[in-house]
Amino acid sequence: MNQKFTTVAVFSYSSEAKIIRGRLEADGIQTFLSDELTIDTDPLVSNAIGGIKLKVLTEDVEKAREVLDSISAYSLTNEGEKIICPNCESTKINYFTHIEDVKSLMAFIFGFLFGGLPFHTKYEYKCEICKSKFSN
């Protein structure tokens, strides 16, 4: 029998992916993590290869999406409140890192060449609805 997998979520770190994977498997959904070992070996390539892909059997996609929708996947403040987009007032906000200035670029290059983690990273929020980026 030829089983096909479909990507239902993408994560920057394997720890996030494994938590969600465990939740799906607890509901009887067969899962597969793609690029997990590559990113565990070198976390700095996560953005370059598109993160860790959480895949489920094609026939389980709808059930998996229902489980994923029941989990609060969006960023919260330290007080546990939802972050609101200043542009469209959506609460579908994700937190991410990026290389924008010379300091971030140098930290990335240093980490890549010497096998360390970057000591300076820029963080921003991105709205999933209007795609605007902002700091909180």
C-alpha cells in the first residue's frame, strides 16, 4: 500500500515539533518529522531549509488540522495574553528570528564557522493575516 504524507505544520526547533507530534500521536494520527536531524545537527540552517516539517498521512490531514487548531499556536505576552497586530488587530501572531543588520549577520557567520550559536539575534513578530512585521 502506497501511503502519502502531507505537511501540516513547520517548526524552527525540534522540541516544538516533538511536542505537537506527541499530541497528534496521542489522538491516533501517524506522523513523520522531515529535516529534524539536519536542524538538530545545525540549528542555524532552520530558516534556510524551511524548518522541520510535521507530516501526517494524507487521509488524516483534516483530523490533524482540527487538533492543531485547538492548540494555541500564536504568540502570547509574558502575562499569557494574546499579542495583537497593530495593523489589522489580528491575534494570529508568530514570533521569529531574522538577520537584518550587520551585527546579526556577523553573529550568524561566527556561529556557522565555529559551530556555536549566535550571541546576537533580532526577534520580531509577524501577523499571519496582513503579513506585517513589528516589535512588541
